[in-house]
Amino acid sequence: MLYTNPPLDTHTLVSRLIDDGLLVNDVAFAEDFLENVSYFRFNAYLRPFEEANGATRFKPNASFDKAISLYRFDAELRNLLFSAIQLIEISLRAKIINRFSLAHGAFWFIDPTMAIDQHKYSDNLNTLERELARSKDDFIQEHFVKYGHDKFPPTWKLLDLTSFGTLTKLYFNFADRRVKKQIARSYGVPQHEILESWMKAVNTLRNACAHHNRIWNRIMPVMPQIPTTLGNPWISQRPTTSNRLYAVFCCLVYWLNSFRPNNTLVHDFKNLLIKYPNVDIAAMGFPHNWQDEPLWR
């Protein structure tokens, strides 16, 4: 089936929204907004206001301003999450560099005996080569001048360049489970397998935030393990919907609390909900009593 819908200018798009029953108080503002935010992106924030079987597309009292409010909440939520994830990424990078190197030397990442899966080992090495080749950092260029291009820099230089995704893959494929468990327990997580699942889920969330994807009511493609109990304040009830933000957010809060106990992530999130009181947090998987949980107090 061929796609035949023509492109529409912003004036026509806003007119159609009005015809479909959406209240638009300021047409000029709406048109200017859609000049700078694509309609396809914004349309995801219009859908909660649609009527399933109504005479018009939108529910009564649905407005452009309400959709804008939801859009802005999501943007601020992304910034809040991304800031927290940055702190976790920096901490995790330091721990992997320090613990792995002290146990197995500066070049453990090129030692095939330190890899669980040899195919993944080759893939990770290829990824490291590509990330190194793209680098224009002074400390890498200085390393090449002094030591030549035929060898990798030591891990404390190289891993400062890698993405969170590559860091996660290196941790996952590292053969020394004892050292991996040391890192996990430094974050109050009893087993490295649990931390691995958190790393994958948080990395996926990080990428969604970095690419400005919708976070509110998003179905998370990677779900973290949710232990029944943990050593530090945690949740008493597992999420009934594990593929929404709440599950990953719980892991994020716990992880950050383990090394930044005075962080303001929970406080800032609660203030964000006060600022946008009409946001449906159930769409993010939050249970009705979430604020009573030890983790969120």
C-alpha cells in the first residue's frame, strides 16, 4: 500500500486540529510552536486527549495548551533523568577502570582470557578501535605521539572515551566475577547480574533522553531486575507494570543514593509533579502509594 498523504504547512496542521475539536487559544503561538517542534513528535502528546469513539477526534475540553504542558513536563523530566544518569555513568566508569585494572593490569580489555564470550570480546575490541579512531582528545593524541599508534592506550585513558553502552558490554563480558561483584556491592547491589540488568536498562533510558525521545508513558524495551529486598532503602512492592519508567527510575534512585546520599533527585521529581499537577503518573507505571515507599520518602 502506497503512502499518499501530502506534506502540510503549519497553518493547515493547526486548522485541522481545530476542526478535529482541539481548543487552540492562540493560533499564532501554535503555528510558531509547530515550526520548531515537528508535528509528528508533538502528536504523541496529543493522543491522551483523543476520544476513542467520539464524533470528533478530541475529547471535550482538550486543548493545545494542555498538550504543551505535557510536552514541557516530559522535556524537564528528560533533563532531570539525564543529569542523574551522567553521575552514575561517571562513577561506574571510574570503578570499572580502577577495580578491573588493579586486578588484571592496564590492558585487561585486550586479554582474551578475561572475556566470557570470545565473539563478544572481538565485537567489543572492534568498538573500542572505532571509538579510539574518532577521538580528537589531547591526551589521546599525546599518547600516540609518545607511544605510537600500533597499541591501545591503557584502560584509564581508553575507557574515558567509551559510551555507556560499550562500558556495559565490557562489564558484562568480563570473566572475573569476583571483581564484578565487588563493584556491584559498592552500590549496595548484592549480585553483579542485578547490576548488569540495571546498566542495560539505564543505558537504554539514557539514549532515549539523549535523543529527546518521549519518556512519559513510554514502554521501556529493556527491563531491569527488581529484587525483593536490598540493603539500602528500597521499594516494598514490585511494580505491577515493569516495562514503564517507574521500574527503571527506582533502580536509578537507589543507585544514585548509594554514592551520592545527599542528592536531590527524588525531591526535584516531586517538585516537577507539583509544577505539572495534571500529569498522569500512572502512565509511567507509578503505583498510587509510591510516595510511601522507603525509596521515595
